[in-house]
Amino acid sequence: MDKIVKRYYQLKQQQKETEQELKELRDQIISFCQEKETSEFAAGPYRVKLISQARKEFDDAKLYGALPDPELWRMLSKSDPAKIAGLVKLGVIKEERLQDTYALKEIRLLQVDKR
């Protein structure tokens, strides 16, 4: 068991290092795109694409006040964008009621594919 635990620890450390390196490389690629004012380019056999998305970050107090039925809050317990989107899609909550309960956060997704 000592070997298994040791190997697990080593892999977790390697994972942390890999994630840190990925973050640094991602930041460099995004900076390059910003400098060149582009969201897509080719690098050797790879195609790089930056995709912007807007995500809703809900204010729990405002959301609670906007819900038509306080019982819905029990279903959510805290604002979960996926659950809220599901309730909107089902027609339980109207999108208009949620209008001032969230802020849009712009995120960038980095996609690198081999051509």
C-alpha cells in the first residue's frame, strides 16, 4: 500500500505542475491573440480558436426576491445557473423576472485542434 500511496502522491503533484503549466501556456496564447487582435490562427499543424462566452453570475438575494414562489428557492438552495436555466426552459420562471438578478461575466475558452 505504501507504493500505491506514494505513486498517488507523485501523480497528484505532477497533475498540479501540469495544470500550472497549462494555465501559463493558455495565458500566453490569449495574450498573443489580443496583441494580434485575432480569435483564430494556425500554428504549424494546429488550429487555435478563442471562443467568448457570457455566463450569468446570480445575486442570491435578488434572485430570491424575483422568484414567483418562495418554495422554488428550496429547489435551488443557492443560485445554480444550470438549474435556473432549466426552470426558465420549463416555463416555471420567466426570463424577464430574472433580468436584474445576475451579472454577465465574459469568459474565454481556448480550443486547440490538430488540422
